[in-house]
Amino acid sequence: MEVLPPPSTTGPSNIVYGLEDRIPFGPSLLVGAQHVSAMVVGTITPPLILAGVLKFSQADTAYLISIALLASAFGTWLQCRQRGPVGSGLLSVTGTSFAFLQPLTIAGQAGGLALMLGLSCVTAPLLILLAPFISRLRSVFTPLVSGVVVLLIGTSLIPTAFYGLAAPVHAGAPGWLGLAIGGTVIAVILVAQATGKAWARIAGAAFGVIVGCILCGLVGGLHTPEPGTGAWLTQPHLLPHGFAFDWKFVPPFAFVYLVSLLEAMGDITATSQLSGLAPSGPAHWRRLSGGVLADGITSTVAALFGGFPSATYAQNNGVIQITGVASRRVGYTMAGILALLGLFPAIGRWVTVMPPAVLGGLALMMFGLVAVAGIRLILSAGLGQREGVIVALSLGVGLGLPTQPAILESLPAFAKSLLESGISAGGLTALVLNLAWSAKPISAPTES
């Protein structure tokens, strides 16, 4: 058995393995598996949704899922490695982006996979072009704005956890059963956290998932995966569906990439803070630039090989907080696991049948911690009267506007695409208010 070293002295006191710490293979594999469990369903869900809406064949769907996993492996490796200007150098994880579902669906209805992937190929380099100039936007993307974005990411993801908790564990099961299983998963994680032991924190989420799966098995809630296409190895091909292009579809794709850039900056800033790094200064802006550049390269390569755009994921910040492991070397282990899942479809299918109640309990904990990371960022900027008003209005717009489709439908198409995402609506509100309302101190009134 590998002996865990004492907690890192390079990061905050709650970190077990710091950013540059060398973590033994056993703990690295365990933490990497937990990261994969946290994001693998999110990575393959967009291809599954698009396949269902656009009626793709089983073979095309299987290929899209494999490429999504391989692109995630490649992007995670790029992010953690940080060579030259590429990569954040953090335990940053990439996966297929949900933000592109609407423009991809519209493009797919007009021209199928050839147009969907052609537009992705043409517009993904936008991130590559913008990445070198991010440091010049430091007065725009302040910790306050980034904190609001991260907080909205967490709060917008939390409701999705309850879809898993509310899903029937099996036919005829009472509605409360999923909630009880998810609650048990959370309870196991909390107990592991409360022990104060490094090994318990590292393995806590894995323990929770195992206990949850056992409970599901006892009540008949575990299922075998559906049979695949028969192929045992996925072979990526360049432009497997051809290439098509239409200028009129470029604006929505380009705008979503800008929103993706804003989200990536928020996610990477939160990861920096959790890793014990200052979310400011030249080194921080280097990490942001490298992270956005890595996202752009990953999305471009994915599109060339028949995959959809990728983005930096937020939920893995929750795993860092739960396990106390911020070592970027875990990212290499993750990349290896994701590559195996993508190259061997049979393995990937078994991962996707994890019970929704178990995933829901794990997700609820992680997404809540993402929101907490946003609060920490906001507090790091100072929460005075000005900042409080900006946060309040940004949260109001970000959480409220997407719930009113009648208002959104009455807007022009461009404005609708801009505001239908609570993250972009609230983030843009924070950005505009932060620029318009200068941070000058208010002088006390003079006595007459």
C-alpha cells in the first residue's frame, strides 16, 4: 500500500496534494476516476441529445461519443501540460460543451453533420485568435466578474442534479427512493470529509459512488448497457462526414464561443484559487490565456475528426474541493482513462449506466461547491456597497431572465441567443455594471 505524504506546504491548508506535488499512482488513479465520473456523462450527453433530435444512425452516434471522449482526453492533457503558450498548467478538465446545442441543432437541420462540423471547424479558431489578447482585458474580467460567472455556473447546474435524484430508480419505485440513495451518497462523502484523514478525503467520493451503486443493486436499480455496433476499437478519421459551410450560421457559433471564453476564464480562475494560487497578476493571466488557447485547439481538432466543440468544465472544481487534490499530474491519469473509454466503446458503455440517483447525489455536492468557489472569488475582490449591488443585479438577471421564455421570444434572434443562457446574461450584466460603475471610494459628507 502506498503511503500518503504529509499535506502540501505550497498550497492552502486544506490541500492534500498541491499543484506541483508528485502524487503516487494509486491515489492518482483513484482521484482521476472520480474526476471522470463527474464529467463523463456531461461529455457524452450533448452528442446523445443531438443524435436523438436529428435522428443520427447508431454507428454515427457511437462515433460521436467516442470522439467526444477522445477530444476530452486530448484537451485535458493540453490544459495540464502547459507547454509554451498552450495550457493553463492547472488540473483543468475539458469536455463537450452544452452551450452549442442550439446552433448545432439549427445547423444540423439545415445541412446535417457536414454543416455542423464545418461550422465548428471554421469558428473554433476564434478562441485561438483571442487568447493572446486576454491579458489586455484584465480591467474587464475582474475577480468580481469572474466570481459572478462561476457562481452562476454552479447555481445553474444545481437543478440538473435533481433530475437524477428524481429519476425512477426502477419501474414502480417510489419517488423518494432516488432522493434517499443520493442522500446516502452525500452522507458517505460528508463522513469521509469529517474524518480529517487525507486518504478519506481522496477516496470519499469513490466510497459514496460505490455505496450508492450497491444500494441501487439491492433494489433492482442497476442495468447493463445497451449492445453496441460490434466495433471493438474506434478509429478516428479526418472529416468523416465531409465539410459544408454557410455564412449565415457563423454569428451564433461565434457568439457562443465568446460566452465559452467567459465561462472558461471563470472556471480557470476558480481552479487557480482552489490550487492556492493568486487569481491575479501576470502568472494568472498567462494561465487564462493558455487555458483559452487550449480550448480553441481542442475544439478545432475535435471538429476536424468529427466531434463537437469542447469547453473547460466547472464541476471538477468540486472534485478538487472534496478530495483536496489539486496536482495537475492527475490530469494525465484522467486523459489516459478518457482515451481508453473513447478508443474502446465497450468500456465506455459500462461507465454510462451509472444510476442517475448516484450521479445526482454526487453532482449536487459538486455543483454546490462550484457555487461556493464563485462566492470566494467575489469575496476576494471585497464586497462593499458597489460590489453588493452588482452581484445582486447580476444574479437577478442570470437566475430570473431564463425562466421567462415569453420575454426572450419577443427579442431579436441575436439578443435571444445572448440572453437565454443565465450564465451569459448574468455575466454580461456584471461586466457592464463593473465597467460603467467605477470603483472610486465614496467620500464622507462634510459637516456644515
